[in-house]
Amino acid sequence: MSKLPKADRRYFLKVMGALGIGAGMRPHQSQANTAQHDVSAWPTMHKVTYGRTGFKGSRLIFGCGAALANGQANHLLGPALDAGINVFDVGTKHYYKEAEKNLGPFIKQVRDRAMLISKTMLYVDLGPNDELDMATARKAAINWTRLLNESLTELGTDHVDAYYIMAANNPALIRAEEMHQAFTTAKATGKVTWWGISTHENAEAVLNAAVDTGWYDLMQIAITPAGWYDWESRSILGDSPDMKGLRPQLDRAREAGIAMIGMKAGRHLAGRWWLGGGNEKAYDKHYPAKLMAARLNAFQRSYAYVLEHGLDAVNADMQTFQHLQENFAATAQSNTWFV
């Protein structure tokens, strides 16, 4: 701990103080960490079973897409794993540039310790409420298979643990037998074990379709304490119930064996107009007094809250060691502020 730079040390003590956790809680796990990235004093990351997969995954997922697109966060992968993060989520080069290629060498060394997830859009002309014809369904299935194979090449592996339909917004496509056949074929040939969905538009309908099919193992949804996050408006969906109101749907999905993963939990808080946010107090009215009194920033509060209201894990883009610390502190002990 004494080897941390002063700025990082002060910050670490602050967030750990908020958790009521002292230094020296765990022994150092890896000689690969530099002094600047020492995680030896961090608390234990709580792990939960990811639905029917049976995998014991960390409640914080390292979102590798934007973070590794240009290789800028490669140095955080080792410390994240040493700290207890054992799920790494990436995506196709057609959206995330070199992210898969940058993740490949690291994940190859730790496959016995971590879950690898990647994903792709389907690149078909289909709106969220459009009817699905057979030709479009077949094209989507062909594209998913082709891009899975491409992702395997980029990652330098012959197998991913899970491969998602990315930016899913059409329930009919989620129910399409052609898509299911594409997955079962890929699974039979050893290319993938589990199937998943990532959605930030029309998420409620997509979620319900996924549950009804019984086909999907993991689902990543754009959700905030105030309710569904809508990618098109870069805001909270206008008619959305808050997360407490959405809890029955989340519980139904989890009871069906689907691991529920949140994303965009704090996006609306970001002080950047092109993200549709800038109000760090946007969710405060949803929080209990104990959470509001904790020495956490707005983003940390949002992660802790969604974890305690129906999600198994949250996916976060972390491009600096400070952000890794912040997200870890909030998720490793999220239940602290709800007991």
C-alpha cells in the first residue's frame, strides 16, 4: 500500500473509508502488478452465479470495448483480474476497432480463471417494431455466424464463453428460429457455450421475448435507478417505471435462468451534452439516506443501487486506474448501503 503514488493512495483511502474497510485485507496476488497498480489492499469482490451458466462471476464486469479499442487500457486488465474481476466483455472490430485483438493475448493466459464475452450487431435493415420476414432472419443468422468466426480470429482463440446479439431491439428477431439454429450450430462445433443479448432500445420487449423463448443465458440491459435508459434519446425512457417498478420483470428473467447484467447505469449523469446528461443529482431521489450519506460519487451510487435492485452484475468501461478503483469500491460491497 505504501508504494502507491500519493494521489492514488489518498483516493484509495477515501473510497475504502466509505466502505469501512481497512488496508491489508488480502495478501498480494500477483507480481505482475506495478507499484502504481497495486490492488493488494482492496476488498474481496463478491461473486454470484450467472444464471443457468453456473459460472461464479464478479459483480463488476470489465467492459473492454471502448477501453481497448486503441489499446489504452491494456495495462488495467491484470490488476482487474488480480482484484477479483473475472468477466471480460468485448465486441466486434466493426464497432470497437482493435479491442478484440488487444484483449486476445491477455485472455489467452487466463482462460481458466475468467469468462470471455464478445458480441456483434446483425447488420440487417430492421427497426424495433418491424415485422420480420424469413429472408431478413436468414441474413441476420448468417451475419451472426460470420461475425462470430471473425471475432474468434481477432481474439486468437477457437472458443468464446458467450457471444451476444449486440444492440438488439426487435423482439421478433430474438424469437427467430433461424437465429437459434445459428447459435446451436456454433455451440455444437465448440465455438461458443452460452448465448446472450445486449440491448439499449426497446429493452423491455426484448427482455420479455428472451424470457419467453428459454434460449438465452445472459442479458445485458441499459438500465438506471430511474428506469430504462434509451439509447436513441440519450435519456431515461419517457414512460419507464423506476427500477423498483421494473423489479418484477428482472426477477422473472433471473428465475428463468438468465443472468442479468446492467450497462449505462450512470451514463445519464455524465457531464457531456452529447451523452444527453450532465445532472449528477438525477437519481438522488431514488436513493435511501444511507446511500446518500456514503462518501461515494454519483456514478458509484448508481452502480451500487442497480446491483441491489435486481441485477447480477454491471458492465463498466474503465480506462484509468482511478475509474477502476471507483467502480470496484462501489460494486465489491454494494450491499453495505442497503442493510
